[in-house]
Amino acid sequence: RAGGLRWYSAKVLGDAARQSPLGVRPYAIGDAERATVLCLDELGQETDPGAIREVLYERHEHERPTLITTYLADDELARRYDAGGARRLLEAPHAVVVEVRP
């Protein structure tokens, strides 16, 4: 059982999933899914979007808050994580999107 705030870079989670032996679930993935609040940094930098998609779906199902930082626009999120994944990020009841432009 995880609690509290967890901070992971998307790349670290993606790499953990990609490098784990077949059938072995990386600790970091489960920890990210169960954290009370997750900050997922640099979404889009990971090599395995499937692992991130799983984390996002699991967190959404259990209504756990997730903060993200990303350079991806809405349409790029939909292409990378599928429309459902992007919707869970952008249209959640408590979603706050902050855009920073140069």
C-alpha cells in the first residue's frame, strides 16, 4: 500500500517497464499507480507510452490525483496515449491545465 506524494519522471517509469523481465511488474509502476498523489514529470519523454497509459488508467479508475508536466499539445497527447488517455488527463473533474509558452 503506497501513500503520500510520489514524483516520477515519465522516462524512468517507461524505462522500468521496458527493462523489466517478461511477466515481472516493476515496483515503480505499482508505486506510481497506488500513490495518493502522483507527479508525473516530462510526460512524452518515455520510450514506452503503454506503461504510462496503464498508470493513467489505473489512477483514473481509483480517482487518484495526478499532476503532469509535458511539452505535448492536446492532440499530441491523444496520439501518444490514445483518445481515452488524453481525455482522462484533460477532462477530469479536477483537471487544471497550465500552459507556458516561450
